[in-house]
Amino acid sequence: MPDITEILKRARPRERSVTLCLAGDEAAEVERLERQLSDLSDSWQPDSLGAKDPAEALTKRIKAARDRMRKSEVEFRFRALGEKVWSDLLAAHPGGKGQSFDPNTFPKALISAAAIEPAMTPDQVAELFEVLNEGQRQDLWQAAFEVNTEATSIPFSVSASGIFNSLSEGK
């Protein structure tokens, strides 16, 4: 069994990432185009042999908008804070009765403190929060909180498990 010196050399803080699509306008465009496509599939009938199905053009527009959405995705990476930094951050944002922290100030401070890519100040987090919706804000908060509070274990992957099983059977 390794001694503590060897364990400390191998130990790394927990990291976690979350990817957000920042093109809210493109999301609305995809939804609008998909509604048009759905409406068309119920009503369009060709009026001649040369008639082109308008669904093809809509499908291409949907694909282009989805591609623009993918290009707008940003990965936010977080790293667990050390015990002292975590404790100091909690102390700087005390909660009210029965609360461990102030729910209005602590999330932005934690996101800022734990963010490693991109690095953000609390003011930049506040500015970002003004353009994100509640679900996106929750995704950032959850990633920053969980990287600091969840134990690290080897995650189970259903997708990889299926591939591992098929590889094992092929031997």
C-alpha cells in the first residue's frame, strides 16, 4: 500500500464541466422552423410531378441553425476549491436562519471562485447571468457546487459498457 507521500503526489482536485448553448435566438429559430416542418407534413401535397417538397428546404434551414447553435456552445470548467478557500467563501456569504449560505450572493461567488475555464470575476458572472436563462444559471451553479461537494468515483457509462461488452464477446 502506498504511503501518504505517494498519495499526495497523485491527488488532484475534482473537476467538472458543463456546456451551454449561448445562441438563444438560434434556439428560437430552430423551434419556429420545426413547427413549420410539422405543419407542412400534415398538409403539403404535390400539385405536379416537378413539385419540390418544401420540407427539404426547411430541413436544410433547421440543420444550418442547429450548426450555428453548436458553434455557440461554450464549455465551462470548474475545479474544486481547497478546504480553506471553501470555508472562507461560505463565511463571506452567510445564510439566514437554517441556511448554510446566502442564496443570492454565494452562487455567483462560488461560480467565480471555482471557474478555471473561462476564469470569471463575480461581476462577470453577474453580467453573464443577465443573458442566461434560469436553467442555464442552474447548470453553472450546480456544476460549481457539485465539484466542491460530491465525492469522486469512477462513473458508470451505459454507452461505454455496451461497447466494452461487445468487445469482450468478440475475443
